[in-house]
Amino acid sequence: MKKLIFSIAVAVLAFFSFSTLQGQTLHGQLHGTWSITKYQVKSKTEARSGTLIFQTDGTFMSEGILFGVKDGSYRTNENNSVLILDTSDQTSEWVASVKGNILRLHSASKTKRSRVYITLTKASEQ
């Protein structure tokens, strides 16, 4: 009887743990409006402004100096924490991490010379 109760408890715990993890995917955490708070190339920090808006349907829109006014689609590689932005004229890849209301992106470029780091703060939920 104890083994049965233990087995049921483990199954319930595993179910709720999996359900919680599903909501914590990178794709799920991106939904909303993000404002750029820091833009850095190599060790030089530059003043840039703009927003990224990620919709739940996999589309995004950017406004401001950094990306310009663009829209397109986005997807994630959850295994490598990579955000892929597709627009009509280019595809860019960013290594991404979300902690609380802070989104950190850095270009997935192989050369350090062109590596860009961006910090954004969540302005609103979608």
C-alpha cells in the first residue's frame, strides 16, 4: 500500500513539474513588449532605443533605432537557448536568456569582432 501511494505521489509530482516547465520555455517567456535598456558592441556601450514586441502567434515587431521598423516571425531553439528572427530581408540568431523581466540577447556570430549584446526590460505582457 505504501508503494502504491508513493508511486502515485511521484507520478503527480512529475506531472506538475512537467506542466510548470512547459510555461518556462524561452518561447513562452518572450511574449510581450520589451524596451531596450543597453546596447553594447564589444566593450563599447552605445545609446540605442527601441522595442521588440513578441506575439503569442510567433510574430514580432520592432520599433526604434536598433532594428528599425520591421516585422516578421520568430522561433526558438530551446535546446541551445537561441532566438531566431526572420524578416523579409534577413534572418538573425541571438543567444537569449530571460530572468524575471530582463531579456538578454547576444548575437550568435562566431567572430567576437561583430558580437552585439542587448539588454531589454519587459514593458508589458501580451
